[in-house]
Amino acid sequence: MQYNIHLPEIKIIDESDNVGEYAVEPLHRGFGVTIGNSLRRVLLSSLGGAAATAFSVEGATHEFTTLEGVREDAVMISLNLKRIKFKVYSDEPQTLTLSKKGKGPVTAGDFEGSSDVEIVNPDQLIANLDNNKAKLAMTLQVEKGRGYQTVDEQTQQLSVGMIGLDALFSPIKKVRYKVENTRVGQVTDLDKLIISIETDNSIAPREALEQAATILVNQFNTIAGGNTVEEIEEVEEEVEDLNISVADLEFSQRTFNALEKNGIVSLKQLAAMSEAELKSLKGFGAKALDEVVAKLKELELK
């Protein structure tokens, strides 16, 4: 008997601005781990994002400089800058500036200078000024990228006075998946993939999942010669036991009663009947016929 590998559906289990949990089912046996692991790896390593890649601070000649009136040194400031999350609407590197004077905290929301940059977490602390005469003036370079980039991997030459930053471009904070058993009719050995995604708020979890899937599709499409593969057929052993009771086929009560009254008590009997024979059954209406035909197609017996 030939059958098609089931094309799954995706269902939302839970979803918020930055956390989403989704179920993908039914999947062919073993596909849950294959697809789940592939999506997880792509989500964590290959989605595009934006990050700070370099900065300069007025009065700081290197990253170990201590700044007068500023509680944090340049090293701590650089660590705080790495925690800022961005949405960037241009492919070109963007420059932001900050100038703050007077006692109190300096946050990411104090940066200004580009309409193509949105700061996702403006409350992120950068430094604390200790007195009313203290001042912090700085420039920040923001770029788009993928994955993780060290200072040594940066392709652009840094301007004089700029301090390079290791950049984590990935917008994904956490990905988890698990595989459970599911069934379609009497086929009970199918997989159900449950995948949970947490982002940094610069991208919605569903959008991240779709981007990861698109990356995988494009890679496999090249291997497939650029063709769209609509379905894959395999040969599987015939169903060993068709003597399953119609009571186990989850028909509506009316359809079950009609079948039972006509002496049809097993899947084997049902599968052997044509649509014309089913129509001729006493008390067997159009809705019951549609239900039986749909069930037989679901079990790939028609």
C-alpha cells in the first residue's frame, strides 16, 4: 500500500510578545527530533539581528579607562552596552550619540541620532553619574549581522578612539523542544513536536520560527535541484489487522448506529464497500457517507 508522508499543521499553544509555544503535528515517525533539532540550531545561530559593535567615550583612550564622576569604568560600560537590544531598519551601520550631565543613571533611552534605529529596552542601565558636575558623552555604532561576532572578526576598520565590542546579533534568548506521540485514525506511531521560543523582544516568536523554517527550506531546495517537492510517497506494509471494530473509529453516534444496524461491525467490512453500496444502506444518509469516506481517506484505505 502506498501512503503519503503527512504534512503537519502548526498550532499555537501559548503566545505573547516575546514567548511562544507551538505544536507541529502530525509528523512522520522520527521527524519530530529531526525537525525540532534543525529548527533549534537555526534559531540560535542563524537569525539576523542588530547589536552594538563599537563605542567611544569622551575622556577614555582605551577600554580600561576610569572616568571621573562615573561609577562604572569603560569595561563595565561596554558590558552594559552589549545588553542593549535594537531593531535596525537599514543595512548600513548606524551611529548613535549620548550626552548626559548631572547626578543619576544613564540608560539606553538617552541615545539619539538615527531614525533607522529603535531601542527595544530603553531602561537598560549604561552607567551612573555620581555628582551634578559629572558628564558622560559617547558615540555608539550599531550594525546588523547574524550569530556571534568577535572584535577580531569585524570587517570594518574602527575609527580612532573607537573601542570594539564582541556582538551577539541573535534575537533568540532560549529555545526548547520535545517530541510526543500522536495519532491519525489508527496510525498511532506519529510524532508531535512542541517547540518553545523566547526572544529578546526585537522579533516576535512566531516570526522567528518562520524565518528559521525559511532558511532550512532554502537550503534543502538547493539540494533538491530547485524543485518544489509536493509530496513523498513510500511503500509500507499493508495494515495487518482490519478487524478493528467500527466502535473504535470515532464516528458520530448516528453514523455508528446506522452501520451497526446494517451489520457492519469492522473496518474490514467498511473498507470493502463502494460508495454506491454505502448509499444503499438503510438509514444511511449523505452526512454519514461523507463521514465514512473521510475516515477511510484518513486511514488511506481509499
